[in-house]
Amino acid sequence: MSIFLIASILFAIFTIVYGLFAAAVVYHLRQYTLPGHPAPKIIISIFFFLAVLFWMFSITFLLKIPY
């Protein structure tokens, strides 16, 4: 097995675990905030944007590693 394949598998596992964590965060933000309050929508939007941005950065840096 090449090191790139191992790193890709580990990265995929990390991404799945982080996706589950993010789903839990979004669920709890929606479930346990005051009804009609605009903060959860704003926070969830910012969280989603930053998560996708940092995920794209991590893919970029993963592919730049000289294996």
C-alpha cells in the first residue's frame, strides 16, 4: 500500500467522523435554542461555511504533500 492511499483512507475516515460531529452540533443548535430567535440560522450558516472552507484547505494541503 502506498502512503498516499493510507493518508487518503485516514482522511476519509476523519471526514466522516467530523461530518457526524457537525450534524450533532447543528441538531443541538436547532433543538436547544429559543424558538423564533435568529441566532441559530446565522451560527449554522457560519459553521457550515467555515467547515467547507477548512475541508477544502485540508484537501489542498493533503494533495500537496510529496509522497
